Amino acid sequence: MRGSWVTVSSAAGPAWPDTDVLAHYAELLAQAVPRSRGFAFLKHTGELAWNPELPESEVSVIGRRITAGHFKPTSLCEHDGADGSKNILLPLVSAEQTVGWVIASFDDPEHVPGSLALIEKLLAPTLNVLSSALTLSVRAATNDADSVANERRLRTIYALDDAIINTPHGQSGLGGLVAAIAKDLRIGYSVLLMPDKRIRFSVTHPSWAGVDRKTLDGVAARRLLPAVSTRTSSLLLDVTRAPAELPQHQDGYQIIASPIREGGKRVVGVLAMFGQVDRQTFRAHDMAFADHIARRTERVVELNYDPMTGLMNRSGFESQIEDAYAELGHDVTEHALIFFDIDNMALFNDTFDHRAGDEVLVRFASELQRSLPDRGVASRLAGDNFAVLLPNTGVAEAVTFAEQIRLSAHKMSYLKRDKSHQITVSAGVAPLTVSDEGCAGAMISPKVACTAAKDHGRDRVEVYDQDNHSIIRRVDDMQIVGQIHNALNEGAFQLVAQPIVPLGPTANAHFPYYEILVRMVDGQGRELLPGDFFSAAERYQLMPQLDRFVIDRSLSLLAEHRDALAEGDARFAINLSGQSLQDDSLLDYVVSSINRLQVPARHLCFEITETAAVANLNSARRFIHSLKSLGAVFSLDDFGAGLSSFAYLKSLNVDSLKIDGGFVKDLTTNTVSEAMVVAITHVAKVMKLSTIAEYVDNEAARRLLNEIGVDYAQGFLVGEPLLLEDVLTRAFSAASDTASSAIIQV
């Protein structure tokens, strides 16, 4: 016997949920089309069910038109409001019967998100759930004998919907759905099978404890899954002979098979329910409930699985890690995590195309899925990044698995016409153990180990080692990068100024001279070392944003003293990082900021490190030429640290050199450092460039620098950093003050 949805007419119509439940549905609808002005709910007769926010007159007009039959009962309709609004009328249809209406209202037709078909697609999931709820209430109104059961089922539906919305992640959600329908319908054996995703959840009633589950799973996979592959609703089958293990059911039983679709299209699984333990026959509302559970299952799958590869997505995988972490400290002491990164994926896409890249991702995902042990979980986190959780597994065993996958990737070389590409992967392995940080940062360790594998030549497996300083540096960077984002968004960085003093008589000896530094404070009010947040900013390509903040903040503060600044020859330098030199838009940003804030370029000096200048020689020349044409000057920082300092110096039109601090720190004890400072100073004088020595922290070094002929000294010996605002106020507070110079370093 075959069955599907059955519609039972009721003159009274369905019993609508209370306002709290309808408010929940209205909130879900608003999330799907956020530019709407609100929603109203009408009964199938056009009577008002609930209207929290739309004009009463408008809703009344639409209700009368429904009563008069102006709208097709099963199609989307439009109604232009008298106030210029656009109203979309969506029927709540179940088994070709309209059980109610929803009005979606928009203040302006331009706010309507595309066609009626698009609106229907956006709102369909929530409308289908509400239609199912109303259909079940029709059953309750029609058949008093079923009213108690249907009321319980409605509560079950609402509870399941809330659970999926509030805690949508993890395979536990699928298990909960199978358990809910098995309990409600008193099913002997229920099983959810999705072979491509390695999903199997089953629930067995005690009275069916002796059943051969493997045989029934085989029936579900080989017979029921193909049977529902072209269906959109549940299938009802009669079985003439029950399993031999159940002699009390020799008169047969029924099976409900519900298709599970992916993206509303391809059937990827089946929810099979074998018989009711009380030997009852399934009825129409049982089928409707099965269809509802199947749709909720599809929603959980959509939230937790990657549609391209079939693997679990990031949110689903994180919930699996949480479950695994909860097991630690009991009978389990360790799980293993592996982070995989397909090497040179960008090169592969450039050589072929993104479709070929997608094919490689699918092939790699299939290999992961095929090779997983029974309890293993594989995930595609994003792009070409994959992860594996191996429960109850030590690091050594996880390394063996990762090596197996790495070697399997070698067999995935891609060939198209005369082009070929060898697929390789890098992997990082780390244990998941009980720690003070909990499971929130569990993926940091394997990801850092994978980064180390890529740094060490790719196509290899690395194990996370807490004693490896380079790995610890990467972990720190990953933790700091979020704080940098927050500080940039909130403008929470501070600029401080440290004085630079002349070592001997110079043309500008009477001017105050400063270097401005950037400082960062974390959420606990602690100041981070510049080396820490600079390392993270450089690793995660945040230096251009940081440079822009310093440029904008520095020029804004200078603009506050624009009049006093114009009376002297003060000069302020802003450091540009190597990443900023690669940013083609930064030069325009600097020029526009100067013009917007009206700070004359003659008061500005832009400072770049020697290493950055050599690595980005053409960009550096363009910056120098463009900004010097406006009147700015340039300084070359950390001079002497590179391998070709003097060779490139003559091709860079700079005005001053800042001697690398490594030579200054041991100047008085290292003859090589002294010789380098002497050589740099001599070349600078020949080229008519001024020199600055940083990290001057003792009197002996200051005297020796003066003897060598260095022009300026900077360090704690000559002055500590102060807030830039205070320094500027002090420098320009008296008319008698002379013009000053400062160097701004990011």
C-alpha cells in the first residue's frame, strides 16, 4: 500500500498557534527578507489571525479581497497599498489546500528582493513549517480522537524548530530528530542513512531489541533509498512478513520511507521507520509528521555539511570537537586533530580553472572520507583547508593517517591537454587534550603545525611542538590578530613621541626633534610589546591598515597645530611598511589625506626600511618621487642591515639614514659594529645625508658616536617616549619656540 500527504477539509479551518509562536515565525521571516517592513497572518477565509505591525486598513482590504476570491488560492499575489507600499501575499498550502495566508509588506517597491520566485524561495522554509503546523491542527479539528496526539505533535514540532534554530550545529541534532519521530510514532526500528556523508543514526524500541539491524539497514540503503530518489514526500509500504526475530508481528507491518534531499534537489538519504510497536496502521497525519521531520533533517544537513564535498562544514566540525572535548578526563585521555592544506591551490586554479580546482577538492574529500576510521570525522573548513578529528587516537597514530593521506594525494595529479599538475598536501597534527583554554582554540595547534610544514618545503607532515619557538610565535600571532582588528576598528592605538637630540653643532641643532611610535593596549589594559603586535600584523597582512591609521592620526594631530606649524620649519616623518609599498592605492590615500587635512608636505618626512625599499624598489622609487615632488623628504631606516646597502643607496633619492640599532647596541665593545657605523657615516657625508643612531642607552656610546660624526642620537639615555598630543602641545605652546622636527615610525 502506498501513501502520501492526505488533506482533510474542515469548515472551521485550522487552529492557529498563539501570538508568541506567530511572533517566532515573523522573526524568522524577517531574517530571510530584512528589508521588509513587517508581516501579517490571515486565516484561509481572509479573517485576521495576527497583525503585529502593518496598517490595519491595509490588512483589512487584503482580507476582503481574499474573501471575495480576488486572489488565486495557491499562488503568490501582489497588492499595491494605498500608501505606496508593495504587499506580497503568500498562501500557506498543504496538499493543494490553502490553510492560511501571510502578507509580506515593503515600504518601497525597490525594497522587494527581486522576483516573486525569489521571495518564495527565501521564505519557503519557514512557510512550509507553518503550513505543516496548520495542517496538523486541521487534523486535530477534524478528528477529535487524534486531538491529544496532534497537540503533542505540534509541541514537538515547535520544540524541534527551536532546538534547530538555537543550537543548529552538530550530528547530535540529527540524532535528536530520529529519536523524536521514533518516540512520537512508537516506531519499532528507525534509521537515518546518508551514505555519501557517512551518516547513520538509529533508534530501536525495546520490543524490537532482537531485530537484525544490519539487514534492515541494508533494506533501507538498497531498496528504500532508490524507491524515494524521485519523490518529494514520504512513501508508505506494506510488508507482508515481519523479520523472523519478531514472531509477534507475523501478520506484517508498514514502513514509512522519507527522502532526504540536498539543497532541495538531489536525494542523498532516507529516513526509514519500520513498523509501529502497537501494530497500528500509519495514518495521513503520521505521514505529514514524517515529512516535517525529513525537512528539518535537511535543514540540519544544510547547516552542518559542505554541499560541494559532502564533508562536515566548519560549524558542524566545531560542535564535534566540543563533544569530543567533553569526553576528555573520563575514560578518554586524548584525541587527535589534523589540519590539511592542499599546496599551491592558487597556482593550480591559474594553470587550469576553478572547475578543475573544485574537482580536486572533491577528489581529496572523497579520499579523506574513504580512509577515515569508524569514529573519525572529516571536515572542509574553507577553501582548500580540511580537518580531521580522530577520537581516542594518539599523535603517532594520527601522523600515520596523515602520511597515508599525503601519499594518496600524489596519485591525484591532474592532466588536461598538454598541462599537468602534481597534487600535494601539507598537514599538521596536534593532540586534543584537557587544557586551561578549553576546546575554543583547539584548531590553532594543528593549523600552526601545518603552517610550519608549508614553511619547511610543503608536501610534509609536522607535529605541533610546544618547545618550538617558531611555532609558539605563530600561536601568539594568531591570538593577537583579533586584538589588532578590534584596536583598528575602535581607533585604540596610541602614538607616543621619543626625543632625538643632536650630537654636535648642526644647522637644526636648536630645533626639538622626535620619533613617534605606535603603542597597543590589550583588553586588560596591558601594553603589548611592539614586536608582538607587529609580528602578527605582518603575518596576517594588516600593516597597510595600521599604516593608514598612523598616517591619518598623525596628520590629524598636526592639523590641530596648523598655524603654529606654519611659523617654523618643523618636520614629521611617517613610516611606510613593505606591505604598504605594495599597496597601489596607498600613495593616493596619503596625498588625499595631506590635502584634506591641509598639512603642508614640506613638514613631512616618510621613512621606509632599507629591506622594504630594496624588496619593493620600483614602488619605493615611485613613492619617493611622487611625495618629494610635493615637498616631502624621505629617510631610510635600519640602514646597514641589508646585504646590498651601499649598492642600492645611490638609486634611492633619500635625505637621511638611520643606522641599524644592532650596530649601535654593541658599538663600544664590537670593532666590526664600530667600523660599520664609521663607513655609513662617511658615505652619508659624501652624499650630503644626515645620520641618526637609535638605541643609544649609555654615555660611552653617545661620546663615540659624536667622535665618529653621527648627527643625531635617540634612546632612553636622551629621552623616554611621551604621548604625542602632549609633545605637540608643549612644542607649540609658546610663540618663542622654534620650529621642530620629528620622525614618525610605525
